[in-house]
Amino acid sequence: MKRYLSFLLLVFLAQVLVGQQPKDDARYVDYTNPFYNKILKSLGDKTYKARKVLKAVPHGLSMPVSHKEFKSVWCEAPISQGRTGTCWSFSTSSFYEAEIFRKTKKKIKLSEMYLVYWEYLSKAEEYIKTHGQSFLGEGSETNALARQMKKHGLMPAYAYSGNARKTPYLDHKAMFAEFKSYLEDHKRRNAWDQQTIMNGVRAILDTYMGTPPKTFYYERKAYDPLTFMRDVAQINPDDYVNFMSLKKYPYWKNAEYDVPDNYWNSTDYFNVPLDDFIAGLKNAIQNGYSVSLGGDVSEPGYLPSKSVAFVPSFDIPSEYIDENARQMRFDNGATTDDHAIHVIGYKEDKDGKWWFLVKDSGSSARNGVDPGYFFIHEDYVRLKMMTYTVHRDAVRDLVSRVVR
């Protein structure tokens, strides 16, 4: 009898041990960014040396290795944002390209820099309006594009490159330094004549980016940006909605995404519980829509060499990732708003969790197993990705529950 009980105990322990997930490890590695160094070399600048960073070493994680493993929507091929902080425009322009194809079956490469031009002018206007209190940075949010599109429409890439100096890669280092210095000089002098300042800002942008054309041809017909958006692209900016999920604010109401790059204090975000946030994202991707997603990509589980992002066991076990863990990391600064990407597909792993396929304009995404793409685990999205823009038809149930 004792032998039999001992045998049962061993079987039980074996089952427990087999059921446990292996613990992930972490180690400091010499991290560099070969593709970004390629950009710097092409621009005649010094390259960066390797630096020590803490990276996760996954154990027992089955990782994708190609975008071909995923069910995905059509999108243009990945391109680099160069040395600019404009991922928000690259990801969301790609999103609208996918939307144009979904609605019209037209494959139209949009100009990312066209809307960047107008967004920089809006940054200057807000800085003047607040007498230098608004945040000045190259970044913005995914919902900035719809805001600009309502006034300025859309333009194909061939009509406006935004690269007047014809550098090998887009480069905003000198331009933004001049832009920022010019505005900060007016703040120091307390000189706030709007027309004078805006004329100077336009001169800076026109020198580096070029002046956007008022009209252009598409398939031998002349359009302005607004008629092109309406008649060719068939995009209505009002059809697109934005979601966030933070416990700090009431759910099912509009809220402000309180980060520096939301310099215009937008309250366009529908704040929903985390499970609904994820369900909306999944429902959109499953039903042939894509999503422009923003959040944090600075974690040890974000591995450019493997093109994957996951939450390692030494951070937090999967079953404990909830709205409390999410909010805590946002409040203490562990979660930042530092990158935007275009979610174009999905696949399920053997445990029923999702991997999301993203198209990524950042340089680090060019150094992995599938350049230009990243594979982000569902747990990472739940914990670290904070907002998304999507067509309202993909999330009708969520939109109908928001109190406005």
C-alpha cells in the first residue's frame, strides 16, 4: 500500500512539474542596432557603439519566425522611418493604406510626410497658444492623422516625399533642432506674434521637407488632397475611433491619454476595461481589419534579434497580467509611450494565446529574423501597449457602450 501511495505521489509531482512553465532567464548583452548605424553612415554621421542592456532569454516559448505564418490583411511592404521620430505617422499611414485597400481594392502608397508637415505646424500653433507650455517633440499619437486629414486630406507618396534635401533616409535631426530652437527663442523673448512665428516655422519646414503641392494627378486626373481622400481613397476620418485602457479613469467614457506626445490634450479616447480593449483588438483583426497600435517597446522581453516581444516570467506571470499591473507600470513610468506600429495579422499558439503580426517602421525591426515585421505576444499587448486606432465598424459593440 505504501509503495502504491508513493507511486501516486511521484505521478502527481511529475504532473505538477510538467505543467509548470520553465522560468525565463535574463542577461546583459552587448546591444547595437546595425540598421540604424547603416542609416547614420548614409547620412555621414557617427555610428553608435554597442551598449550593455538587460534582455530576456526565453525558455519553452514557441516563437514565430516569419510573417507568412500569420493570417493577415494586405498592406504595403515595410519601409524605414529613417532618423525621425515619426513612427506615429508611418504606422497610421500604413493603417489607412490597408483601409483604402479593404474598401476599394486600390493599392495606394500614401505620403507619411504630408501629414507630418501639418502636424508640425499644429505643434507650433499649440506652443504659441500656450505661450511655450505645450510639449515640443517629434512624436505624436495615432489619432493625430485623422485630426489633420479632416483639414488637409491625403496625398500619395509620389506627390510629396517630404525630403527636399534628398537624403538617403529621412532625417529630421537638424530640422527639428532648428524648429525647436526657433520656438524656444520666442519663448525666452516673450514674443508671441503668431503670424510672424508661423511664417518662420513654415520656412524651416519648407527648406527641409519641401512645400506640399496644392494639387496633383492620380490616374491622369487632377485632385487636391481633400478630393483625393474623399473620391479616390474613400476615407472618412470620422469613421475612425481610438481606444485606451487605464484604470485611473472611468470606464466607458472618453478620457485624455496623459502622455507628452498628446500635446494637444486630446480626449478622443474611449477608455474601456482591459478585457474589452483586447477583445476589440482581436475582433478587428479576425474580421479583416487592421489596427494602429501604440505603447512601450523598451522592455527586456522586446527582442529585436528574434523579432518578438513577450513578457518574461521574471517580470510577471501571465495569469497576473491585469488592469492593476498595467496601471501600476504606467503610473511609475515603467510603461512609456514610445512607439507606434501597424497590427496586420494574428496566429494562435498551442495555449490559445495570440501572437500579433505587426509592420514596424523602426530601425530595430530591421535587425531580426523577418526584417520590417515584429511578432508581439498577447501578454505583451495586455501589459504594455496602451492605445489603438481602428474603424468603428470593427468594434461596434464597444462603441455602442461608450457614454458620450
